[in-house]
Amino acid sequence: MVEPKFQKGDYIISRNSGNMGIIKGITKKGYYQFEAYYGAMFDELKDVKDKNYDLQINYQKFYELCTEDEKKKLNEIIKEKGEN
């Protein structure tokens, strides 16, 4: 299995797609699970509480840690979309 490059609580972003997430943990099968995940293509906050929205560990190469500004932006999106 590929070694995970992110840990619980990390904010990650795919700069190519704009997708962002907060890591909840990693499963034994090698999938990242999220506390929150924002899909930029459809400007959609994924429903990770009722459904498992996972990311296979091999796709971590497309993600980086968020900057402080990006973390603030994701937190604002969560607050805004969570209220609707």
C-alpha cells in the first residue's frame, strides 16, 4: 500500500480542480475519509455524513495541503452551505 501523505485534520486541495477536503482518517483498505469535502466543479459540499465519500490513496498525488487562506475559504463554504 502507498504511504499516506496526509493525516487526520489536514486540509487538502487539488489545485487543478479546486476540490478541497478535511481528512477524517484513512481506512485499512487505503481510502481517505473526509469530515467535509467540497467539489468545485458543481460548487457542491458533498454529503459525507450520510454517505461515505472516499478518496483512494493513489489519488493523493493530485492533492496538496491547503494554505491558511484556502482553509479559511473552505471553512466559509462549509458554514455557508451547511446553513442552507
